[in-house]
Amino acid sequence: MVAAASVVVAAGTVSGVISASGPDVPEARPVSSASPRLVPLPAVPSASPSPSTTVSASPSVRPKRPSAPAPRSSSQAKKTTASARLYRHPASRVLDWVRAHPDDPRRPVIESRIADQPAAVWFADWSPDTVTARVRAVTSGGAAEGRVPVVVPYAIPGRDCGGHSEGGAPDLDAYDEWIDRFAAGLGGGEVVVILEPDSVAQADCLSAGERAERFASLARAGRVFKEANPRARVYYDAGHSGWHAPAKQADLLRRAGAASSASSDGVCSNVSNFHGTADEIAYDRAVLDALGGTGLGAVIDTSRNGNGAPADGEWCDPAGRTLGRAPTLSTGEARIDAYLWVKLPGESDGCMGAPGTFSPSYAYDLAR
């Protein structure tokens, strides 16, 4: 069976959940996904291109530094009910469109069903000088409202296996330092961290030595985040139900630190993909059973999976998809901690518009 991946398609301009407007404002970047073959996952790096990345081919795991101490509508449109506890950051491409098009007949539907919902904020560029302030802007905003933000660090070297979304930190030492600075912005309130989508499930393109080094950095990242903020909930990349078998995915996750409560709260699946929620629940539980560990759970990206994955495996803005379950921290399902909108609905995978840009026609089709 051919593996199916979620892959990020890089665009030359900043896009995603957040429109960056200064050094203290985060960039968000939803990702697109693939089915049933490895294709680019839609990632949108920062407006400043990240350095190209190469990962050391050394067969042994390089020594890791110890974890650095870190500071602790009104409309007639159908309304989607979301958990009041999840945070909606007040800047996004969909919100930009809604504000700029008050008379567009599609606006009430897009505003009430997409723009008003909480979504993840992506940090897709390696920016050590500003990342702490940008993360803090999101986490402090959530804390001020008593709500839980969702943040996505996405700067691992060798990202997207050198495909359309290549970029990130220049090497793993630089990445570890970026993670330390990211952690310093997490604050002390509740926050959900979706750690490096595709970094575990898509590791087959790396040599054994490169995988070991990447997994050591990911395990370290989880520890650093939880040391910086014990209330942070960190979830590791588990691909999706159309990709690796649960036992294989669990083996990869275990080597990346996902079974340890010191670094992990569990796994995330279906990021930017379309697989149905019931399939993802069954898959995630099978992965967790194989993974072991204590008290681990799963979160599922339900942003565009209302009709499930297309039968033909199309991954790029496929027709006939709908919004999935609203974002919530109360799923009613054992070991399923949250349904989240990690990919912002309406952000193009590259077919309805440039990768990462907002397509009102696509958003409207998903939402109506």
C-alpha cells in the first residue's frame, strides 16, 4: 500500500491563520494534506525565506544539550458551536477577508461558520530573535480571556523531506535553540502544542542516523515545553488513518519521545487531511494502545473532514468536502482529548488559489 502523507506547500508570502504585522505577531499557517501518496503538505513559511536545510548523515545520535531552563454575527447563517474554552486569535486571513468584504453575500456564512471559530496558530519560520514575543502574544491573549490557545511549532530541519515546504532551522543545534525560545513564550496558562506535523510520520525519507537525531530533538522539545510550562499539553505527529499502520506509527512515536509523560500528552492526527472522525478515533486508539505510556490521549484535526476523504485520494482542495466537527476540548470520547481546527478552512492547498492563501469560494463551499 502506498503511504499517504500530509505535506506542506510553501508559498512565497506569509499566509495562514495569522497575518503577521510586526515582530510580536505570530504567523499562522495551516497545512494541506495528501492522500494516498506522498505529496507536498501545504506549509507556508515566513515572508523571509528560511535557509535551506540539510540534516547530518551521521549514523549516531549527536549528544543533546540538557533542556535549558525556561520561564515558567449577527447573521442568519447556520452557526457552528465551539468550545468557549478554546482561543480564537483575533488576526487571520479569513478575518481579514470578512472585514474587507462587508457586502459580499457569502460573508455571513464564512464569518459565522469559519471566522468565528478558534483555530491553531502556526510558527513556520525559524526566527530566534522574535519567536518568544510572537508565541507570548498568542498565549497571553488566551490567558487574558481564560481560554486555551493552540500553537504549532513547524521549523524542524529537513522539513517536508526537501519538498515544497522545505525550510526551517539550518540544523538541529539551531532548532534546539529555537525551541528554547519558543518555550519561553508559553507562559503559565493552559496551551495545546501540536509539535511539528509530519516530522514523525514522514521520517522514512531520512537515513537511520538522521531519524535518530531528529527524534532526539523532538523528544527534547517536548521536555523543554513541559518544563517551561507544566500546563502545556504536547501532542506528537501520528499521521492519519490512511497512512502508516498503528504499530509502525507507534514505534516511530516511541523513538521520538511520545510515550513519555515527561515530554508528551499523546498524539495528533489528520492534520490538514480529510479522513473521517470515526476512522481517526479508531486509528488513534490503536496507536495509543501500541504506544503504551500512561494517561496519553489524542487530538484530531476536524477542520475539513465532514464528508471524509475523497475516494480518489485527491488532496488538493478536493471538491465535495465540508467542515468537520467544531473545535472543542470536550469530545465525549475516551482518550480523545480534543477536536481542533489545525488547518484553517478556506486556506488553499494550492489548487483554489496560491498555497496558503484564503479562497472565499473554497471556504463558502466548505461551510454552506
